Amino acid sequence: MAHVVRAALVQATWTGDTESMITKHEEHAREAARQGARIIGFQEVFNAPYFCQVQEAEHYRWAEPVPDGPTVTRMRALARETGMVVVVPVFEVEQSGFYFNTAAVIDADGTYLGKYRKHHIPQVKGFWEKYYFKPGNLGWPVFETAVGRVGVYICYDRHFPEGWRQLGLNGAQLVYNPSATSRGLSAYLWQLEQPAAAVANEYFIAAINRVGVEEYGDNDFYGTSYFVDPRGQTVGDAASDKAEELLVRDLDFGLIDEVRQQWAFYRDRRPDAYEGLVQP
């Protein structure tokens, strides 16, 4: 039986300040709601520049508590206004010295459901994230939302199949993957990793990338955000590789059961044989 969820994502250019960045995303969310979307997700640390291109203590100023900080509080009001589930990636401070790359998940009535903290933290040129973030410590939560079971996996996480699988085992139907990845570094991986993960784990993925060049480095974020279904097929066209864009797509969650019955990957798993995979 068809169970169609109209979903949205935003790939955005950096405006230069947090207030205008949040306002711009609120406008995109209202437009998505006018188009009938019931869930929307934003890019990695959406309310800030991608400051991890440098290692400077001044950038701790972008951090705020989750859920009681100003951005998530404002996004809860937006969810209530629009009646949409909202996935909100921000730089989180838990307490002094404890910082995480985090995404809050807010239900369509404004209820804060919980958060995901990025597990895998890169430390390479242009992506100096270990300077800022501790590795995530909240596992692989899947949130029961007004549209279904939603998970989050953030940027560099996508290179690691274990988390994708755990989200599937935890019941995810749709996984948002907010990212900040630059042209030339991994563009060809962007076209294959999320579709491959969608196939292997038999759920939908919303792959979101930033777009444009920002003030703290020369990373050229190439956009091309997209939704992909459990067969690995892109749902509609991908977004531009140069311009800001709102994507709204219909996702037929009925396809999840169809694919899982046809391909039966979960049936044929061999967890009894996988013990070596978790050895250091």
C-alpha cells in the first residue's frame, strides 16, 4: 500500500551572519510547507559557516545548547507554525569543553524528539573537525515522527557502512545526511555512497550538501543534494551544483516493504559471522 511522504531539503549559501541564515531557512521551510511538505532537513551546521576549514578558537562562538539554545528553540516554533518535522544540524555545546556536531529532530507539533551526534570526526586539510568536536556518544537513534521513523547520519559518517546499517536495524524509513563536502575531494563518492547505502539498508536517504565558497577557506561546496529511494534511484532531479535550492519530493514509503520482501537483505544477514568486524 502506498504511503507517500512529501519531503524537503535545503542546500544553502552562507549569508555572512547567523540571523539572516536562520531567517532564510525559515522562508524555505514555509515555502516547502506551502508545497505540501511534511518534513524538511537542513545542511550540516546550517546556521553557521563551515568554520572547520580553519582551526581557530574564535569559532567556538557558534556553539549553543541543544535543545534549549536559541536556534533549536526557534526551529521548534517553526515546526509548530508549518506543521512539519524539522531536522536541525547545529554546533552543540553540552558543557564547557564538550562540543559535538549535532542534529536535533523536532516533530510536526514542535516537540523536541532528541538528537544525533556525529560519530566519525575527520581531521584533514579543509576539514579540521577534531579541533572542535568530540565523537558522538548517543548511538544511532531513530525517531518516531509524524511522518514515520527518521534517522540522521552526518557528512563524514556516510563513509562508514556500520552506522547506516544500525539505523536500518533500528527501524529507519528515511535518513537525513546533512553534509559539507567540496568539489574535487569526493564528488564522485557523493554520487555513489548514499545510493549504495539506500540499497544495502533498504530505506530512503536525503543527501544534503552545502553550496558555494565561504569566507574561511577555498572549499567549493558543490551542492547536488538529492533524495534516493531503497532501489538506489534518485527521486526526481538532484539540485544544482552551484546555486541554493529547495527540493521537495514525494517518497513512497510503501516501496520499503516491497524492496525488503524482494531483496530480503535483512533476512539473509549473518550477525553470527560478523564478530570480527567490531574488533579494534
